[in-house]
Amino acid sequence: MIHTTKGIVLHQTKYAESSLIVKIFTEEFGLQSYMIKGRGSKNAKVKAKQFQPLALLEMEANHRDHRGIQYLSECKSFLNPYSDNMAKNAIVIFLNELLYKALKEENANKPLFEFCWNSIQILDLSTDVRASFYLYFMVQASRYLGFFPGGQFSTKTPFFDLPEGTFKENTPVHGLFLQEKSSKCLSQLIELESYKDLSQIAIGTETRKDLLEKLLIYYKLHIQNFPNLNSPLILEEIFSED
């Protein structure tokens, strides 16, 4: 049956001589694999260049439940987020890897999809790209992935416990926690209502590095088989003096 849905491209793999298998996070069906045939053909309805990481698509797909690989009948490019801006591209690469490794289920997660779709558009339109963009994305995405931080930062609860996902009065004996400075920054990111409010907080380079490292541990603790990522090295290089 043909369905219309939006999609966010996460990964592509060459298949045979002229085909691709593309992993797409869709609004209606969650994470799905699609066969793209005739990728090198001038007459192909669907072009390989449409499937760059985090490209936003409007799709018509022949979808069948429980079929491992689905098929696209039509595909319209809505947005390709890559640009001449190195900072934006570094964030795109990171967010793409984060989502590709974090999404496991085929079931739809429309709130998460809407958040990701809007975030990619906001990043594309941004003229002042802040390093805190990807930290805010990680914190807010955890809400829709099921492990949004709980509790509240204060002078009485200044330590964020990573396994339990809440702010604590004392340092946990297991050692997996945020120190007070990083915990305070995490609390600020939790409280922000949108990306436009990022200018209200200042996160130093060392604190930002620590927060990114600990948030990746947080994801690893709360998502089964979540692996180490390669793209944080790119972020560190691009934003080292931010």
C-alpha cells in the first residue's frame, strides 16, 4: 500500500551495481530501510544525491508491515542541511551519527521525529551557530527517547547521577555523575524553551567537553548497545576555541 510520509536520512549502503539501501527515520513508520534502484540512471525518479545524511524528504512509499526492506515510489527533497559552514556541517555529522546509533525501533515516534525535523531546519537557518546547539539537542532528544533528566539542580542537589538520571545531594559511590559546574549547565539546558534561548547561557570550552562526554555516557547507560561515536572528535576540532 502506498503511504505518504516525511523522512530524515540517516545512512546509505551501496547494493549491487546500481542500487542503494537507505536507512530513513520516517514520521509514520519510525526507522525503516528502503531499496533505491537505478541510482546512476538519469531517468530514475529517485536520485542518489537526495540521500545525504540528515536530508529531509517528502516521500511516497510502498510500505508493508514486517517487511525488512521497503520501496520508495516517489521522493521529493525538502532540505539538504550541508553548507559551506564548517560548524554547521560538524553538527550535522554528529547529530546524524547520534540518531543512527540511538534509534533501534521500527515503531513511529512522532514527537521525536517532529523535534528532529524542526531542529535540522533551525540549524540550517542559523546565522550564529553555537556549540551548545548539539548539547541542547542531546538533552531534549532524551525526552522523546524515554530518559529525560529528572529532579532539579540546586545548592542542595548539585550532582547529576547518570545511571539514575536525576540530581542528587551527594556524589554517588559509582562515580558516574556530573560535577556541580556541569550539572548547573545541564540544568540550564533542560530549562530552555527553544534553540533561540541558547544565547542566554554561556558554557566554557572545558565544561562543554565534559558535558558532551558525560551525556554520551548517559546515552550509553540508557540505550541498549549504544556504541562509542566517532564524530565528537570533529566537534572538538571545530569548536575547540569557541
